[in-house]
Amino acid sequence: MSDLSHLLERFRRGPEVVATAATGVAGSQLDFAPGPDKWSIRLIVCHLADSEIVGATRFRWVLAENEPALPNYDEKAWAAGLGYASRRFSQALELFRRMRAENYELLKDLPEAAFARAGIHFELGRLTLLDLLRIYAEHAENHARQMMNNRKLFKEAKGSA
């Protein structure tokens, strides 16, 4: 399996990894935040869903335009302004799954040369489609680890209470 194939597979499996990390989570565990400025599992999954929408736009800009601008977004403002704390967890997870599946379908059969196309991110500078693919594959994996850590800390907090 080539590095690109492997990366595409990691990208495709992101929602599975996140869903596995969330298996059995319910009630107060969904909204447990391990500290101030830390996100709960509900907020993480809402963020992943909206981030995937942003990724869908970025992928398409890079494929369709010549070195387009790739604006960043304020994830804390999105969390507050889009009401992450009151969004339904199951719908956010399903949105993440659907968007990731659409993005995977867009990317999976592209010729390898397409992954050298680039855009200019406002903070990170020049990013190729391959860079974006890697960022988004790692994004889901990193947040799945964060969710597992939240679960561990929740159990510890419940045990000491």
C-alpha cells in the first residue's frame, strides 16, 4: 500500500475511530469537560462535524482553483455561536460521518499529481492537498484520543467523588 493509499485509508476511517472512542458514552459523560477551556465529548464531535465542512470547502478550492486563499476560522466562536453545547451528539456524529464519506469519495480516485495542488492558508501558509489530507486524517485521530482521555478523567472524577 502506498503512503497516499495508507493516508486515504486513515482519512476514511476517521469517523469509525471517533465512533469507537464514543461507544457507550451517554448522560453527564457526554458533557464532562476535564477543565476550563477543555472540550467535552459532545463539543469535540460537533467541532469535528463542522471542521469537516470547512475541510470539504478547502479540498474543493484547492482542486478547482489555482492556489486559492484558505481562510481559517475561530473554533471557539463556532462552538459558542453554533450552540455546540445543545446540539444532539448523534446528529453531529452522523454529520461528521456523512461529510467525511463525501470528502473521501472526492479524493480517493484522484491521480497522485492532484495532491501536489495547493492553497494558501491564512496562518499556516502554503498547503498542498496532501498536506490537507494529512491534517484532516490526524485531526480525527487526535480528537479520538482526546475523547478517550476525557472518558478516563470522567471515571477518575466519579471515583473520587
